[in-house]
Amino acid sequence: MIKTASGKMYINGAVVDSKQTVNVYNPAATKEVVGEIALGSSADVDRAVEAAECAWSHWRSTPPEERAKKLEQMAAHIEEHQDELIKLLVRENGKLFSQAKRDVLGGANVLRYYSTLAHELNDRVIDNEQGRMILARQPMGVVSIIVPWNSPVLLGSLMLAPALLAGNTVLIKPSNYCPLTVGKVLNDLAEMLPAGVLNVLLGSGSTVGEAMVKHPKVRKISFTGSTEVGASVLRNAADTIKNVTMELGGNDAALVLKDADVNQKLVDELIKGVFTNSGQICYNVKRIYVHRDNYDAFVKAFIQSADRIRVGFGLDERATMGPVNNKAQYESIMNLIKQLEETDAVVHQVGDFVEGTNPSDGYFILPRIVTNVTQEDPIVQQEQFGPIVPIIPYDTEEEGIALVNDTEFGLGNSVWTTDVERGFEVARNLQSGSVFVNIHRGGASAVNMPFGGFKQSGIGRGHGVEALLALTELQALIHRVDL
């Protein structure tokens, strides 16, 4: 019998339980309880904030190089325990073993990367005829971090590592949809730090998450999630004028130019860009625009390749795609498919289930490729966040660019061409925080590359040095001699 996991909170250097708990189920076998987590309260948030504020004076005065060593130790700890973490993540998230491995080890890679950036916090001294100015990077204080469910270890690390290196103390809350693996990681990491530096909270967004955002002693919020929840975070942060960084929804487009060579390599890259993690990645390809000259050939090749996808349990080596993570996401996608089937859209169901898989046991969805839709249709305008993608023809490059930009989202886009320099020229016209050329999938934006969105896809930038600086306040120390 597989052992169930138990998720606890960690506040001020101690494990904290709760009388209220909620079960976490396997999305590939929805009757299977993977574990349970404690449900925190606003009072737990208050205690965590007080602990973090008390710990801040010591942590901020700890040399950045010492803070960096802690991040390196954290990375090594994750790597040492990767086997149990990966298997647990598959069971609670639904993703394939290989994708869970990239999530877990990606978190370790992020921590190790930020452990090399302590020098970025050094003062910058400017001496000139005016006198002397020192530009110093000061930590902000208490930071609230809210982690999404789709890649919790990797995305949690991307927000946590720069916050700690910068000298901030942290409250962090995983999603209830996938809290166990990242919760275990975070509790282990918190034990490696002075009490109060890292506090792990569990519970609902409407109770614990809202309290983390509203608390007047929280100075910074890092949030990754939907645009709708992001808008709520902004409203709740407004009264106390908090600094906010948010990576929100995306409706990423792939623009296949007329000169693109529609070969197997291009098609397979876009298959990965659409269907990795069952389409549940913020910057997965959500729309594909293909020049009309290549449209029929592309659609045929794309359908043929996608038809090789096998949907099943993430620990089954035969599976090339797992279930979606939760009931709400499953119902959203199935409702979208039902609506499409009632229109003139052509919905191509592709792939098959791994032999022995009972689709009704979990949130399994076969991939869908949609043609004969217009720019105004919901499948084009909304973020589906699942294994379904529309393919749309265009006639001129100008039209293709306009169609890509015709959205309130602007997280990522891609250009596909045989001329990379031309690809960069076209990329400058696309309204998104990242534009990739001849690639568009998980891993395309590495940890050292700034990442974030235009328009309603977010505020600020994560990844890279930019994320570290965004978790500091720039302070000017000035001595004038010319007055």
C-alpha cells in the first residue's frame, strides 16, 4: 500500500498543525487519497508575519554571501531527496515522471543559480564633481509568495530564491491543488534557516492567501496564477501600497511565417509547446497561426504527430501525456469542447489512452486540435490551459502580427521561420514579454532570462538578475560638495 503524505505548516521554526484538514487526491485516480494538508487561518498568517518581521533584522544583516551558501545547501538537499519528491509530485499533480523530474530538479537549479548572484547586491559608488553617491540595494522586509499548482517546485523556487538572497523574510503558500511535494520541500528548507526567515502556510486563497496579501506589515507580494486572481491581489494590496510582482495568464501564439519549413522538427517542437504537462503551462502555445500557403500541410502534419500521444498515469512509461490536474480545470476544458462541437468548428480528437487506462478513473482528456474557427471565438480569445489548440490561417505577415496581438494577454509568443534574423525583426512587433524564435516550450525561458508579461499577463519580471533586483529597494546615499 502506498503511504499517504501529510502537509503541515511551518511557522517561526516549528511545525504547525491544524484541526481542519483537506485531502489531496490523485488526478489519475480521483478516489485515491495522496495525502492531507492542514488548513491554516488568518491567525496563522498573523503569527507568521510577526515571526518574519522579528527575524528580518538578523537576516538582512547576514552577508549576502552567507545567504547564498544557504541557497546552495537547499539545492543539494532537493537533489538528495529527488526520487521521493518526483514520485509524490506525479501522484498529486498528474504530470509525467519526466516532467515532474524537470520540476523538482529545476527548483534545485534555480536555487543554485541565485546562489551565484550575491555580488549583484554590492553597492555602486559614484564619485564626481557633485560629490559622492552610493546606490545601495536594501531588502524590502516581509514578502508574501503565492505558488501555483502546475509546476510548484520550480515556480516556487523562482520566487523564493531571489527573495531570500535579497535579505527578505518570507511567507509562502502553495496551492491546495498541489501542496504536498512543494510543502515538504519548503518545510525542509525552512529548517535550514534561522527561525522566522521562511514560514510555510497552507489553506484557501480566500482565507490564508487574502490575509497574506492584506497584512499591513507585508511589503512585497510575488504571485503566479490566473489574471482573475491577480486582479483580486492588486485590489487587496492597494490599501497599503504594496510592491507587487505578478506573472498572470497567457494566451501565447505561435506565428508560422510563409518561409517556414513545415518539417517534422518544426511540428514536433510545436507538439511539445502545446501539449507538455497536458497544456497546463503558463507559456504553452495556446494558438497557432499559419500562413495560408502552408496551412493545409501544417494541419495534416500536426494532427498526424499529435495522434501518437498516449494519455495515462504519469508513472506509466508508456504515457506521453497525463491527466489535467483538477476537477475545475477538467470541467472547464470539457465545457469548451462541448461548446465548440455545437458550432461550425472542426474538432479533431487525436491520440489514445494507454492500454488499461480507464478514462473515467481520472481527469483524462484526449488532445483536441481545432480548425475552422474565427479570431473572435472563445477558443482563440481565452486561455484554455489544457490539451486543446486552434490552428488559424492568415494571408499576410501584417495580418498575422495583428492576429497575434489581438488579445488582452501578452506573456509569450513565438516566430517560426528559416531566417532567424528575420524572426527577430518580426518578434519586435509582437506584444509579449518574451518572444521565442523557432522554439516555444518549457525550458525555452531559462532561469537567467527575464520573464513576465505585457498587458494583463502580469506586472514586473521574474527570473534572472531582474527578479533579484525587484525584491530590493534602491537607496541613494548622497554627499554633495558642489553646493
